[in-house]
Amino acid sequence: GAVVSQHPSRVICKSGTSVKIECRSLDFQATTMFWYRQFPKQSLMLMATSNEGSKATYEQGVEKDKFLINHASLTLSTLTVTSAHPEDSSFYICSAEDRDRAPYNEQFFGPGTRLTVL
Amino acid sequence: RKEVEQDPGPFNVPEGATVAFNCTYSNSASQSFFWYRQDCRKEPKLLMSVYSSGNEDGRFTAQLNRASQYISLLIRDSKLSDSATYLCVVNKAAGNKLTFGGGTRVLVKP
């Protein structure tokens, strides 16, 4: 149980295009999902917290107009990187919190999406 | 000062040996603590939660020292498959956001 999927796993795109990444909780309902970014040799940095049916909460320094987050259902959140540039190339990872499971605050991670912007 | 700090390593460990490393956190109001394991180019996976009384899961033992604001992870009888980056994770005092340390890289060698 507690499986989170992400799609696509890898994407290569040209500068200026938009890329949508999907995060799904497969066997549980996730009222809260989180989006992280990880650059090479660095740790995960939280980008935003996504709550079902409401606007996402972005961390300081993360542009909400560039990284559009939609959490339309209890099992799906999407991150759209708009007008991607090479500096947006990174490993994007989502996680989901299953509040019905102990311990509280445990997050289950998706396999990540590796974005390369040429 | 970083919210969660770890020695990046690498810790080069002979197979079968014991290795231990710490992580310090700056927010004294932090409530939940975890160790995650991350393999190269993969997502983090929960290794174990860390409880105030300390806890053990097989060859892995985690300890929490609230007074000194650090947590530790000890791996006994290291296996080659233990080679990974170990991420110290602490919840932020407000809400359910997690803060990740930079990771400690462990390399177990035959």
C-alpha cells in the first residue's frame, strides 16, 4: 500500500515550452501532496504544498506563476512548469500524505520526474 | 545556519562493520523525525521514524536527543546494499512540512 506514481519519469524539452507532471496516489486518498525539487548533489527542497480543492501554498522564492499546481482530486496533483528554461532542469519529486496511517507526517514519495530543458 | 545539517561523507565502510552518523536540527519545536534512504537518481524511501525513546529496526538503530537537538543512525553488520545516501528529515514546527538535510553518503565496500 501507499504507492505514489509520477508521470512522465523523464522529459526532455526545448526552452520556452511548458511541461506538465502528474502525481497520483494509487491506493489511498491524499488530501495533501507536496512538490519538491532536487538539483544534483543537493537535497530535496520543498517547492509547494498542494491541498485538494484549494490553492497551493508556495515556499519562499518559488514563483507561483511559473510553477502551476493543481490538486483537483484526492488522488491527483499536477505541476506545470511554464516556459521552461535550462535552469529549470532538475529532478522533480512529489509526495503524498496519508493521514489515515501512522505515524502522522509520513510522506510517501513518487519515483520522480527528471526534466531536462535544452 | 541550515535547519537540518548532516555530514555529507562519504563514509567508507567495510562490509560487516558498524557505521554511525548524526544530524542536527535548529528548530527546538520540531515534532517528528525520520531517516530516509535515497539511492542514486531515485526517490527517497522511508527507512525509519525516530522516537524519543530510540528505536531499532533490524540492523538499524535510531536515537533522538532533544536536549542537544540531534538524531543519530547506526547501521550494524553493514551490507553492500546499504550503500546509499541517508537523509535526515525533520518536520517543521508549523504544519506538516518536512525539511530535508543534505544527506550522508555511505559506501559499503567488500
